[in-house]
Amino acid sequence: MNQLFKIFKVNEEEATKISASPDEPHQHDFEELIIGIEGQIEHFIDFKTTTITAPLVSFVTKGKVHRIIPKLNNNTCDMWVLRFKSEFIPETTFQLYNYYHDHATMKLQSGACFNRLVTLCEIIDGEMKQKNPDFSVVRHLLSALFIMIESERHKIAPSQNGAELTQNTTLQNFLKILEENYQRPLGVEFYAEKLFMSARNLNLICKGILHQTVSEIIETRKLIEAKNQLTHTDKNISEIGFDLGYNERAYFTNVFKKRTGQTPTEFREEMKNLFS
């Protein structure tokens, strides 16, 4: 996707077309949120297939192998699809990888609470149709949309056994501490000590839930913020690197390119072109 953000509708005609010739399981270089008002989706993700009838919400994080096939239910299909780059709402996106692990698609209750989600999508769509859409408004609305979805998720979340609950609580606490400290040059031991556990056990929990080591998660958070600053500030490359605990511009550039395939300068130019 060569845009920071896009929103569109899937109706009966589009659903029938996709169902007749579905994609193979694939990966995105963007995040995707689906708000299903009418119809069904058949979702292959995490190596299993689930069919859910609307009202529903489905969120697929970047890089997850999956396939979504929209289907008619009672001859209708009506769904909002929102796609965005992870750096569009970096603070929120980072938390989503935990919230939606192994729970990509959820059936929700119809009524006023679900209708709020639809209304927000309509407002976002209206803003994007303006001649010069205000992306700061869209970012805030998208963040609010995820907050409302998370509120609904808590109402219907399946009960967890003791081990799962402890691990998820540990991960949430780690991410909270990371959010307060990711700009500092701190390693795994710092976070393990804060959580009163060994670095090995913290790594096991992170690998089990997010499929990344603690070090990889720390670096991911730094790079999300780097992308945020490259996109939304005029700071030079050295300043951004220093803000994130990289004392040398060359080292920051090498880490950034290794993880993203672009230098910070190349990424900044790409974002300028997308915004313009």
C-alpha cells in the first residue's frame, strides 16, 4: 500500500466478486481493520479458519499470514475496511499487537455500542473525502475507534486460565514500562528486574505471545517512534537517533535500514511524497 491511510466499503457486489476468486493466504505491509455491519467473513489466520457473522470486528496486524473472504448473509454484505501504515498511529498500533494476538476476529453485539463504531467510520470516511483531509483528525478518530473496540472486547473476552492470565498481565506490564522508558538505552535485564523475574522468563512470555524477543520488541518500539518523528517532525536524523538512545547516526541508520529496508532519509522522503 502506497498510502498512509485509506478507508472503503465492501458491499454485496464486491463480496461476491472476492468470494468467486479469493486470494491465497498472504501478508500485508499495513494494518487492516474491518467493521462488519452485515454479512459474514471467512477468516484464515493463525493456521485455522473461522466463519463469523456480523456484527463483527476483525483486525490483522502487519505481517500476519491470513486470508479474508467476505460473504453474503441473507443476501447482504456491508463492511467498512480501514487500512493504515503502522506509523500512522504508532502509540496505539504497538499495543494492538498484544490485544489481538490469537483473537483477530470477534463477533460483537448489535445495538448502540456497535453503532458508535459505524458512526466513527462514517465520520472518518467523510473527512477522507475532503479535498485536503486533515490526517491529524483521522488519527484521533482511528485511535478513538480502537478504544471503543477494546471496551467492547473486554465485555465478551473469553475467560483465561491462571497461566494465560498471568502471562498476559506480565506482558501488559512490560509494555507499560517500555512505553515509559523506550527512549533510554536500556536492555532486557532492566525490564526483567522491574517485573521481578528473570530475563529468560520474560523472553519466553514475549516469544510465546508476540513471537519476538524482548530485545526485538524494544527495538520495534524505538523504530515505530523513529518513523513517527521522521514523518511528523523536522528533526534531523542525528537528533532522532539520539532521542531514541542511539549515540551515533551511522549506527541508527544501519539499524533502521536493517529492519525496514530503507535509510531514515529514504523513509522520510517516501512519507513526504505520500502526504503530498
